[in-house]
Amino acid sequence: MSRFSLRTAFPRTPNPLSQAVALRHACGLPVLDLAETNPTRVGLPPPDVDLGVHPGVFDYAPEPFGLPSAREAVATHLSQRGASVDAAHVVLSASTSEAYGWLLKLLCDPGDNVLVPAPGYPLVDVLARLEGVHARSYRLPVVHGFGLDVGRVEAAIDARTRAVVVVNPGNPTGHFLHEGELHALADVCARHGLALISDEVFSNFAWDAEEGRVTSVAGRPLPCLTFALSGLSKVAGLPGLKLSWLHVGGPSHARDEALARLEDVADAVLSVSTPVQLALPALLAHAPRFQAALLKRVKGNRERLIQARPADAAWDVVPAHGGWSAVLRIPHHPGEEATCLRLLEEGVRVQPGYYYDFGGGAYLVLSLLPTPEVFTAALVPLVRVLSPPAG
Ligand SMILES: Cc1ncc(COP(=O)(O)O)c(C=O)c1O
């Protein structure tokens, strides 16, 4: 009998909701899918870029951090969003998920931990486990609209903590980091010798303007080692092209040591393909068009949701400022899973808050990406199920 690692012993029994979705699909019943977060499946504009057109597309230059021209393109893209960024501090990877894996290898030994926000997208928990690292949660308090409470981050630090992850804006909570919070957090990280990992994959998707909002830590003079993560997956809606970046910043000695070690990590896999690197300037030139279409879509759907809510409803749309999702606070009874199952019977798929570790209270998460037709059609059963007749 072969033996396998404990770290790959993930639970495999589908939860009742996944089972119900599979059954509905097997029966050929339609689903209005408000759990759809794949930007390539919701009718948003693809780029008009031919990946094969560049001379040298079949050449191979084994550059651990990526082709200089592609790193320059990322540095220009980041510099347009705030502080000036040096291409020498930009590292390309195949995905943000891969970049997380590299940072976990760089910063942690097995048994160490990194702090992650809750509620939040459960990706880091899985990636950390695969590296033998613990993901320890710090709570984003509901009273702050799921914003950062630096005191809670500091309280979660222990002797094995190596880094703090912030997701800016939060997924699915859509709350941005603010200047004061960033500085307090960077001070905590510096005092405890921790790195700050800033996941900025949704930071191009602000719905409004806010005083003191932070959109990127890249290129900012902060007192701790910083890593800013993003990539084509969200910035240009192209997760299938497999190109992301991380910017390394902070005090120069720590930054340079981190870059030297990351070079060995990246050199071991050399994962980013040449065609996508050569096409990167054109793909980044397409990004504003995609972002404008996406923002129109999510803001329109959020407005439709708010308009559909009866004034006396027992549920609420949680305030937020950006991202691709809406969070609904719903009554404790019958709760998240029962409500999702009930909605599925009516042909509408949404996600329960527990997927994102909301804790305390009952929540639903809705993707704002579906077409206005799908979203509007789903609102009728949604409002009916969430607002049962009195008595
Ligand atoms: C907050 C956050 N970070 C990272 C990722 C992964 O990005 P990538 O597709 O580049 O691996 C996701 C995916 O949805 C995400 O929501």
C-alpha cells in the first residue's frame, strides 16, 4: 500500500450544497449562477491580442524573475497606480497562488505560521497547508465593516509567526486598507520582524472614491519587508494566461536578501511561458477596457440588488467599496446552508458565508459578475426566499 503525506489528506466528501448543485446539473435543470466568478464566462470583452505574433515566441531565455521587457511592463503598470516602482524589484510567476507558495517557502519553515484575514478567500489556508505552514486567522470585525483592526493582528502573533497577509480590498468583503491602518500594521510587522504580504488582486476594482485609501504597497517606504501581489487573472480578467507578479519592497538589506533567495525559488521552476511575457505590454494595454466593462457590470448589479431589497427586509447588503462580490447579512434562522439549498430549489446558486469563514452571524456571498439578464432573473426568487410572507 502506498503512503501519502498528511498535508494532501484534504476532506473529499462534498458538502450538501455541492451535492445539490451536482444533482441539479445531472438532472439538466437550469441554474442562475450567482457563484460564477470566472471573468471569461460572463460576456466581458477579451483582448484583441495574438499571442503567437511576436518574433522570438519560440525562443527560450531561462530568466528566473521573467523577461526584462515583461518586468518593465509590470513596473510601468504599478508606477501608474502610485509610487514609482523599479523593475529590478518585480518578480513574475504563473499565478498569484504560485507567488504565495514561493513566499511561504521563502519565509517559513514547516510548523511556522502566517496570519490571514477572516472572513476571507480560503486560498492561503490551502497553500499554507501544502507547505507545512499554519494559516492563523485574525478577525476582521463586522463593526468596522470588515476593515482591519491592527490590535487583533498583533494579538494573533506568536513565536512562530513569520508574515501577515492582508487582502486589499478584501475578498469577498470589499473593504480597502487605509493609510493609518497600513502604517500601524507595518510598524507591528517591523517590531515583530514579520513580512507584510499584500494581496492586491482586486485593487483596480474600486466602486467609489475614498479619502486615504491604499491601492498598493508597491514602491512605498515602509519599515518592514513587503510583498505586493497581483496578476493578469483579475487585472485583465485573464486567469488562463498564467502570468502574475510580486513586487518586493521594504528596507533595502531585507529586500535584497529576499530577492536573492526568491531567485533560487523561481529558478527551480521557471514557470512563466514566453508567449505571455512577450504579449504582456499589449495585455496590460487592454486591462483598462476590461476593468471599465467589469466595473460597469458589478456596479450595475449591486444597484439592482439594492433596489430589489424591500424597505422592511430582514436582510441587508453589507456596505463595501470594491471587488467582484456582494455580501448579504441574512437572518440566523434558517441560516446559511438551508437558505442556499432553498434558493437552489428555485434555480439560484449563491455561496454560504461559511465558505469564507465569516463567523458570528449568517451571510450569503453573491458574485456581481453575471450578465444583467441572469442577475435580474435571479433577484426575483432571491427576494422571495429571503423575505418570506409574515405570519
Ligand atoms: C484574493 C485572491 N487572491 C489570489 C487569488 C488567486 O489569483 P490567481 O488566479 O492569480 O492565482 C484569488 C482568486 O480568486 C483571490 O480571490
